[in-house]
Amino acid sequence: MPGITVPDIVRMKADGRRIVMVTAYDYAFARLADEAGVDVVLVGDSLGMVVQGHSTTLPVTVDQMVYHTTIVRRGVEKALVVGDMPFLSYQANRDDAVWNAGRFLKEAGAAAVKLEGGVAISDTIASMVKADIPVMGHVGLRPQAVHAMGGYKVQGRGLDAQRVLDDALAVEAAGAFSIVLEGVPAELAARITGALKIPTIGIGAGSDCDGQVLVMHDMLGLFDRPSPKFSKRYADLGAATIEAFRRYGDEVRSGKFPGDEHTIA
Ligand code: KIV
């Protein structure tokens, strides 16, 4: 059992402690995130873009998500591991949704699942919660709805704010233990955070959320496409990696590597 539990995350809001969440997709980086003390490791379906190279998250399958959640789980001792449910794994019917969600706990060892949507999927969230599957909601900019939204666009401006608030309230009423607010104006995120008892975890939602999440490849400079404005780069591992590969290539070509110290006598 990992150290941080679902009730611990809920309590963090009451205690005024901010929640730190980051995505990871494999053992190596999950272990590093855990060692750094993040509270929640999210195996995001963003892996469709940053790991698989697709232009959206839509092609990702449940089998792929369960596989990545399994290898992340092996690297984590303390953080809460949350598996992201991919497009069409929970929207079509409730029974399939519960079975698919259950796979993340049963096969991959996650403690919870995350799914996108509000009012429209609140019954599905309630069915999962009834089956003792903890659910993290996700409202506002929903990447799986990229075509319905007409692109990756900020949600909840002006009169549309009430719709996003209603979605968040529906997710809480359905029994979710926390909720991601993505791509919403900071003022609306603050209003939602004040209205909900469950913690809000923001990405592009300002500083008043109860926690923050970033996509690992954006924050470490590992993605080849421009990062969103709201993301912050904390390291440039992309440049460091290219430099390491270059030096290796130079040394192989010049005969410097392997030297005597890397040679079996
Ligand atoms: O898939 C993902 O990485 C996410 C985060 C951006 C919250 O849903």
C-alpha cells in the first residue's frame, strides 16, 4: 500500500495543505517523482501525445493505460497513483465504465481513476463510487472533447461560467474525492474551489486551487511541441539528453568509447 491515501488527499484541503500532482508514464520517472515527494502521480492519457506522439489523446486505449499504470505503480512507494480513463472507456455505458475503471485498481494497482466530464457523466461516477472505486473528476477544458470544443480552448468565460460550475458541483455530488480544473479563468477556479468541499487541482486554472498538476514532459522540457502558456519548465532534460547522445556519438565515432575502464579484460 502506498503511504498517501484517498482520504489523506481529501483531508489536505481541510488542513490547508496544497496538493502536488504530476503525470508520469513509466517506472523510472514515477520513482523520481515519488522520491521528490509529490503527493499524487497521475498516469495521464496525455501519454497519447507526449509518449506516443499523437496529436490528441483520443487514440489511447484502456489496455495501454492499464499497462502504463502498472509500470508507474512499481516505481511508487508513497504517492497516490491515479489512472486516467481514456476516450470511450466510460462514456458509452455505465457497466463497461465500471469494469474498465476496476481494471486500474485490480490489474494495475492504482488507488483511483480520473475521468473527464460533469453533469453528463455524474451517474457513471456515482456507479464507480458505489463499486468502491475512488474517482477524480476533470472539468473545464477536457482534452477528450477537443473536437466538440473546436480546439483546446479556455472554458467558462462569461455566461459559460455557470456551466463549468454546475459540472463541478455534479462531480462532487456524485461522490468524487477530488477534481481537476483545466483551462478555466482563475476567478472561476477560485469560485469553484470555494464552493466545493473536495479538493480542486488546477492546470491552467490559477493559483487559488487546492493543488496543481503539470504534465511531466512539459515541466522537464521533454516534449517537441510548444508547451501551453500555463505550464512552467523546471528543467531542460530535452537539451541535456540531446547533448549526451551527441557526445556518445562523437566518442563512438572517434574510438574514445569504450575506453579501458569500460572494457572487460
Ligand atoms: O492526461 C493528463 O495528463 C491530464 C492532466 C493534464 C490533468 O489529464
